[in-house]
Amino acid sequence: MTEEKKIKEKVLMVRRVAKVVEGGKRFHFNALVAVGDEDSMVGIGYARANELIDAVRKAISKAKKNMFKVKFQKKHRTLPHEIEIEYKSCKLILKPAAPGSGIIAETNLRSILELAGYTDAITKIIGSTNPILVARTAEMALKQLETPEEVAKRRSISLDLLFGKTK
């Protein structure tokens, strides 16, 4: 099995930044990129360079290095549980959704969730909608998700006891 199995790349944001110097303006570029295999692996990268192509290439490289595995619900590809996370001035709420409802999210967040392999999710961004903050907050949220089996193991209890089923 190859390490890079059909990794898809999505450029979330590109910015041209100008620095005013004595001879005029110097331009630099920033790029935010998400990569994923649409089957539980996703990564986010941010890079800067003097040329646009170099910035995107560096961001893709960083995203591939920072890839991580996400968790799904057993029955279908949605979030295992609701999560609310705050990072700087961006608050993000991610909720599981019923099958067939799709991903209801802002465009960059939708791309990240699709590249991770989710098909159904409901999201809400409160506060800053800066793409870099939203991407970092989404990354933190996805890393904190746990399956019911992991929660039961961490608490040293059975799944039945976790869900309140007593025999």
C-alpha cells in the first residue's frame, strides 16, 4: 500500500501582501491549503513566499506533514459527537447530522470536512471568520473527537454503562 493514496489538495486562501519600501512596494504571498484522502486523513498547511506558486507548494508540503486521522460514527460518515471549541477569537460548533443532510458549513470549513471524509455535518462559526483561524480551530476540534469505544476505555467502563443500559 502506498503512503500517498490519492491525496487531494484544496487551496483555501491566497493573499497578496505588500510591504512599502523606499523603492516602491514589495509583494509576498500567503497560502492556506487543506489536503486529505477523503477517507479519515486530513491536514492543513499555511505558508508564505515571494512567489504564489512557491507559497502554495510550501503550504501543501506542510499540510502533508501535518496530516492526522479523524474519527467517524460507526453507522455513517458524520461526527461521533457534538463539539464546541474556541481558539483565539473564533468559536466553532460541530454537530453530527442525519444521513443525507450533507455538510452545512462555510466554504473553507466544508472543504476541510469533505477532505477528511465526512458526508454529513452541521457547523456554526461564532466570532472571527478569518480562514486561518477557522482552519486551525477545525483542526483542533477534529483532533479532539472521540468514538464511544475510546470514551468507554478511557473511563474504564463498558459501552452499555456509558449509554445508560444496565442489565
